[in-house]
Amino acid sequence: MPYRSFKVSLGEFKTLLPYLSRYRMAYIGGFACLLTVDAAQVLIPQFMRRAVDLIASGSFTGQEIGILCAGMVGVMALIALGRFLWRYFIHGSSRRIETEIRETLFAHLLTLSYDFYQKHKIGDLMARSTHDLNAVRMSIGLGLVALVDGTFMAASILVIIFIQDPKTAAFAVLPLPFITALMLLFGGAMGNRFKKAQETYAAMSDTVQETFAGIRVVKSFVKEGWFIKKFADTNDDYREANMAVVKLYGAFFPLIVFLSGLTTIIVLLVGGIRVVEGFMSPGDLLALFRYLQMLIWPLMGAGFTVNMIQRGAVSLKRVNEILETPPSITSPLTPSERPAGQTDALVIRNLSFAYPEGGEVLKEVSLTIKPGAWVGILGRTGSGKSTLIKAITRMIEPPPGTVLVKGRDVRDWDLKELRACFGVTPQDSYLFSDSIKNNIRYGLEPESASGSEPGEGDDTLLTQVAALAALDTDMRGFAQGADTLIGERGLTLSGGQKQRTAIARALMGEPEFLILDDALSAVDAETEKRILTGLLAARSGKTTIIVSHRVSTLAHADYLLVLDQGRIAEAGTPLELTAGRGFYARMAALQQLDSGEVSSTGTALLAVSAIPEGGGV
């Protein structure tokens, strides 16, 4: 079973063949230098043998010993140069391969769809991108070196000692089969334990990432102690998993040393007798001892090699699991063209959708939006509002023929082209740890946001969208204006400032469709009015969809939808829904009462009480 496990693990390295092929000349050069070093090391005992035999003979000259010493110095110089070169070629190549795989992994992660990130924790993905790739690099660097070095050295030494004295060598290698058996047993057990260590490291990384990402909540609820304990528990699990690896590794090496020591005793007994009997010279015995000492490293290195390769295979498997995961949403091979004469901006036909882990979220939703229309969406929490937005932008995969943008099924669009039509401000208003200017500039079209410094045109547009988002006054109040750096996830900004920065970012690309998903919930009424008034004027002729719980936000809409449990419960203009007895009318009355916008409290209470509790929803 351990051998089978080791064989299966080696199969993971097939994915590295293109990288190894690309750097094959560097590896060939590195291994050539490594074998040169090994060959030179094997020569050292021969110099020592000749020197001892000369001295033991009693008839030698200083010149003869000097020549031998000079030869040893030359060989050691060659060893030093060779060691530098194989490290440069092999370790350098393994570092480059690690860098390329990490870039490939990062690029692939960006292609994966929304559902992938619902199943995988960020801490685990970070562990695979760092800790696991480090283990892969070690396996194709130091692991390969140990494999080639150990194999060549062991084979060379065994050939030499058998040529030198077959009888003594035959007794000396008796412990070797036990060492081989230990290596096979060690390999399988080490792979399982290292996999457990990698998984606990991922869990610990996820705890750290989650804690610091939610540091505001941690401090607000005074939960530092609870998270310290949670981290301590995962840290202890990581320690225990690594101790399991260390214990096995620690037991293996003493056994190897013990078995290697037995060879020394055997040589001392058998070889000593043969020297006394005149079958070996003192130099031969010294060289034999030196070769056996050199043989200890290949034997110990075998365990080191198994360890490195098992670690690399386990880690590479975790990386390959990500690389082999295809995106669930992709562009079609041949995107379709827009039908001639199409006038509707957006059409939704009997859209039903269910997440794999739950029931239906949307049920037979149908809607037609004309170009330039303002559409408002209202509904209780969990009614399917955000899911509808994700279906429109194809962040989730709607059924075929249910969502059409400009007359084309969203599944027939090129993804980049489709999403470039939309400027979306999601509920969470995620901001990056960068300047306010750059956070807004992320909304530029891909060809305009190449990472270069913004031009004058970009600055002018940035000023315009900041004013539309009512962010201009705030930016002037910051120490460095638009160049002010904000913390991770916009930590240094208020909730309203984060939302307005996200709105400005959505406007920066001048999208044909603007979607505000509860994007004004943290903004005061006066600022909200300014933003909506500006957007009405600036986006004339462009389609806007606003999702909100505020009636005041939706009052400017041309058309309103009220969703309830995934279905359209109400539809019409704001005036039509206000005149009705449904959920929208009830919310309007309640929010008027809360803001004091009615003539008297009694009238507001009467208006609310006149609408049934479940009114129309």
C-alpha cells in the first residue's frame, strides 16, 4: 500500500512536464554540474588511499605527497565551482517555475465563477498559493537534486567498493535491504501526514484572514478573546499535524544511521582481518571507511528525497485541484450578433433559478425594460433581488433564453463584452487598499485601465463621476484629496463614503446599464436626493436599475417591481403602486411616518392601518 500511494503521488507531477521542458537546458546543465561534483567527491578517497599506502610503505618523497595534495586541492576547487553552478541552474529554475505556476494559478482563479468562491475559503486558497507552491518548488529543486545525487553516489560507491574488495563489500551491504524497506514504508506514511499538515495550515490561514478582514466586528463586540482562542486551537492543530510529521521523520533518520553504523562495524571486523592477512592495504581500508561514510548521505538522502517528493506531490495535488476546476460560466466559442431591429434593452422571460444548496430563489420572473428606462426593485430580504441582478449580468448562469440583453441571450455574449455594458454597485461596496482615485478608476473600460498613470481626460471624468456620486466634497476634505490611501476594504471610510466611492467607480466606465443594488442604504436623505437628481440628468437615455428598501430612492423610477419569495408580487409605476394596497404602499406609508413627511401622525397611522398586514405580497 505505501508503494502504491507513492506511485499514485508521482502521477501528480505530470502537470509540471511543460514547465520542466521549458527549463530543460538549465536542468541538464545543473545535473551535469551535480554529477561532476559527485564524480570529483568519489576521487577524494582514492587520493587518501594512495597517500596512506605511500606513508605506510616508508619509502616516499615530499614531492609525491605534495602532488597528491595539489590534486586534492584542484578536485575540491572543482567541487566548489560545480556546487555553485548546479545551485544556480537547478534552484534558479525551480524558483522560476514556482513563480510561473503562482501566476497561472492566480490568473485561473480570476476566471472561476461566483459559485466557486462560495465553496472555497480565501484562507485555503492563499495557503495553496504560498505554502503548497513552496513545497512544490522544494520537490523539483532540492528533491530532484537529492534523488540524482543519492542515486549516482550510491551506485558509484557500491561499484568502487566491490571492485576494491568484493568480500568485504558483500558483508558491508547486508543492512541495505532493511534501509530500502524503511524508505518504502516511510514514503506512504509521510504523504498522509503531510497532507494533514497542509490542510490544518489552510484552516489556520483562513482563521487569520477572516479575523483581520472582520476586525471592526471583532472589536465592536469585544470578541478578541474568542478569536484568540479560535486561532490558538487551529494553531495547536497545525502544531500537532507537524509534530506527527516530525516524529515519523525523527524516527526514520536514527534507524538509517543505526543501520549505516552496522556497516562500519562489519568493515572494521572483516576489513581489519583482511588487512592483517594481507588481502587489503591500510590505504584500501581507509578508503573503504571513507566510502562508507559517504554512503550514509545517499541512504539518509533517500528518506529526504521521499519526504520532499511526497510533500511536493501532496501540495501539487491541492494546486492541481484548483487548476483543473473549469469556470462554470464561460464565453461561447462564437458569440452571436445583435438581432436587427431590436429595441428592448433588457428582456426577462419566465426566469426561474435555484442555487445548488437551496430551493428556488426566482420563480417565473418576466420583465421588459426599454432603453433609457429607470426601473426600481423592492422586496423583503431574501426575496431574490440580488439574484436577479446576478442573472442579468451573468454572475450566475440563468437558463437558456430567459435573460436577453439587447435582444441577445446573455449566454451568447462574450463575457467581457457583456459585463462592459454594465456598471454595478453591489451591496457590499468592496474597495481595495489603494487611493480613492485608483478605486474609482477600476471602473474604466479594460483598454483604458491598463495600469498606466491617468491622463487629463481620465482626471476630468473622475471629477465628474465623483460629483455625481456626491463624493467631491468628501475628497476635498481628505488630507491628500483623491490620492488619499484608504485601508483594506475601505476601512478608513464611513459606510456612506464607501457606497459613494463604489457608485463613482460604476459610473467611471460610462456604462449603458447602471445597476445600484441597495447602494444608497448608508447615505442620508439629502445626499441621496442630490445623487439621484444628478443621475437623472447625466444618464438621460441610458438604462438604470435601482434595488432599494427605501421608497424615496424608488420614487423617481419609471417602473417598479415588488418581489416576494422569488415572484413578482406587484408591478407598475410608483403612483400606481402607492394607490394600491400592497407591500409598496405599506412601505411608503411607514417610511413617511418615520420621516415625518405627512401632515399629522394620526393621518399616517390611519394610512398604515388601512392596509392589510399581508397586503398584496
